[in-house]
Amino acid sequence: MNHEHVILDVVPGSPAHRAGLRRGDRLIRLNGREIIDVLDFRFEEEETKISVGFLRDDAEQTVSISKGEYEELGLVFAESLMDDYRSCRNDCVFCFINQMPPGMRETLYFKDDDTRLSFLQGNYVTLTNVSDEELDRICFYKLSPMNISVHTTNPELRCKMLHNRFAGTIVEKLRRLKSADITMNGQIVLVPEYNDGEELERTIHDLTEFLPNLQSLSVVPVGLTKYRDNLPKIRTFSAEEAAEVIRIIRKWQGICLQYFDTRFVYASDEWFLTAGLPIPSEDEYEGYPQIENGVGMIRSLTQEVTEELEYREGDTAEHICTVATGVLAEPVIRELVEKVKEKYPGLRADVVPIINHFFGETITVSGLLTARDIIEQMSEHGVNGPLLLPENLLRSGEDVLLDDMTVSDIENALQTRVRIVESNGYDFVESLVEEGDTE
């Protein structure tokens, strides 16, 4: 049975448009290869001469197209994957989606574990749902990098943590990917009394087998909301336990530096904030290979703010604003504001930590704040000047927060302008002292 992909649109002037392809045609083959999904499509699209097999009015047709080496065909499909998203079959003890409150938008309850999204968007996958055929495709197409949620290399423990009897073969799958020269990044979500301590050391040790293909490994703490009824009893890490995790990671960073010339394993910023320990230097992050996973974001922002201020002359004008952030990052943001004040002594920036009542007070990161909590707490506190909010609390590419309220909703409720601050040093400084924020 052929896979048929309905063409939603054809880009005007594109190779496909010039060849006469139309909206509503159904793509089935490129260069004689059946197109299952976007991976097949992209692989074949790289050719400069392409034979396109498609259905029009249920009649199969073929057209030959010549195009530039890096030119796209110009076909638009309804689904970015040209296929259904693959849902996760695990039931992890730490799964954040299982801890979501009722009544939120449907997409927030969908658990994906799709290797194609790992390649295309950087999502982390467990590989528990991957068939031998799918692994063959990954290896054939050389899909790199693959981002893999390892959690533990102990087969029995991994089956227990993921609640999946097929989860214990992770090492064998990693070996298969390494043999195909696939580049990988790894992640460990650490849960107290499950995969910490000796189990963490075992996992890091086992994963050194896959260097240099496994180019980095992050360790992040479990996130727990207040919605854990009928879920396994787990807890957060104490400050002392966070310090112990950092000690183990630094021990293995030293070993990996000695034998592999890379630190390889990195602690996310939350560990240092929880333990009350200094954030490592920029050199220790080796180019920030896992910054999207919360590893080195604070150091990177601090460095960028410092460099941005070096280029500025500053002024003595009065700049007024209010900065809302998560509880965990509040001391860091306050410190950075003080650094900006050295160049802009007239800056009056009130830094307000927002307590997460929506998910529970154990959730302290800014990326999980909701408009409801921001509105409620800023109404009580008061807002002077524009309200500055971090961009990571918005849905990608939109102005919608997790509770489906928008930036405009916040502005209307608080009767103030909201400024979304991008995660870089320039925008952080510019947002604090931008023109117009004076009295």
C-alpha cells in the first residue's frame, strides 16, 4: 500500500510549481523511492534531478524536475512530519505530562517519543518505541545528532523507571547507533533513591563507551508538580543532595578530561542554584553543548551581559521597569540587574519572584510560570514601568503561556505594557534601559 501525502500548497515559482504540480495532488514517490515521511522526502529532495510520482484524480503520473543543489522542491504538506506523530509508550515515574492539571489544551497532554523529532527539533527520545526497521532508517540516513533520554544504563532499573519491559536494551541500541557513526547527546533525569548515587556513577561510566559519538551528557533534576495523585511517591533533591550530585559529576568530568579530552557530563544550572554553589566558569561548559537543556544558561547570560555592558557608555537617566521571574532564578536576575546599574545608575528595576501556585511551589523555574500567577501576584505587588517577562514562558513562536492566556491578557489585567525578554545579554540590558522607559 502506497503512502499518499496530500500537497497542501505549491510555492509560486518553485521547481514543483514550474513542473505543474498542484494543490491537492498526492505525492507517493521521489526517484522511485516510496515516501513514508519527511525523512525520505528530505533525503531525495537533495538530488538535482528528481522524478516525482504523484496521484491526480486517482491517476498516477510522473514528472521530472531539475533544480539547484540546495534548492527546495517547493511542496507544502499539512503535517510537518508528513506522518502522524508517534506517541510515547512509557509511563515514567517522573513523567511531567502525567503531573499536568486537568482542563488544559489537548496538545499539552500528548507525549511524543519520535526519533524524527529528535533529529528535526532536538527533542529527547528514549528509544524504547523504536523498531529494528526504524533504527535501520536512522542509520541509513545518518540522522545526527540524536538526542537520547538514557536516565540509567541498569536494564532492570530502566524498565522500572520507564514502566516499560522493553526499556532495558538502551546500551545495545546505543552501540548500534555508534557503529553507524551517529552523533548523539544524552540526558539523565535524576530521581532521588532511583538513579542517583552509585547508579548515577554506573550510568556515566557505562556511557563513556560511546564517546566521541555521544558528545555530551546532561544531568537534570526531576520536576514535580502538586498533581501527583496515584503516581509513584518521589521527592525533590535537598541542597546537600544537590551538592553530592555536583561532586559526582565533577569527579567524572575530571576522569573524562584525562582520558577523552572533554568533560562530557554536565550538571544543569538548577543543581548549583539548589545547592547554593557558584555557577562554573564559561570554559567549563566547553561551548555549551547542552544549553537548551538548561546547562550553562546562567553563565552564558552573565557573560553576554558583561560583554554587552563593555560596549555601552551608559547614562544617568532614570529608567523604570519591573522584572518578573521564577523563584530559582531570582537571585541571579537581581545580581545581573545590579551589574547593569553600574553603567546605568538611574535604573530602578524591581525584581519580583513569582511563586508557582498553578503547578505547585516545588516548580521554581521561570519557563513553567503561568499568566494567572503572574497577574495575581503582580496585582498584589504592583508594577512600575513596563513588566519584563522571559521568553521561555511562551509557546514557541506565539504569545501564549501554558494556561492559554496571552501577553495581551496580562497587559489588560495589569494595565501595563509587557516586554518579552529574549535569552541573550543584549536584549536583557536593552529591555532594562530601552528608550521610553523613563520618567
